[in-house]
Amino acid sequence: MNNTPEWISVNDRMPEEYETVIGWEPRTGVRLVQNVFDDMEDVTHWIPLPGAPTETEDTK
């Protein structure tokens, strides 16, 4: 089972306003984006941030 999220094209859907996502810019690569729509200007695709890690026995 693959839980890896898929990249979402900005042509298909934009993230929620003020949602922090990972954005892809063809010229510069990957960057963290706080979605205030101006920040998405050169972004062609985005992906939600992964959830926080969970505590396991070996990290206690």
C-alpha cells in the first residue's frame, strides 16, 4: 500500500488559503509555500505537507 501523496497541478486545484504546502517551480525546484496566492505565482504543482511523526518505542 502506497501512502505517498500525489503532486497536484495548480490547474486542477489550489491549496486552501494560508495552507502551508510543498511547491514545485520548474526553474528553482522544490520550496515550502505558505499559500497566500501571490506565493504560488511560479509554482506549477503542490503537495500537502506530511503529518508529524508518531512516537515509537525506539524514540522514547
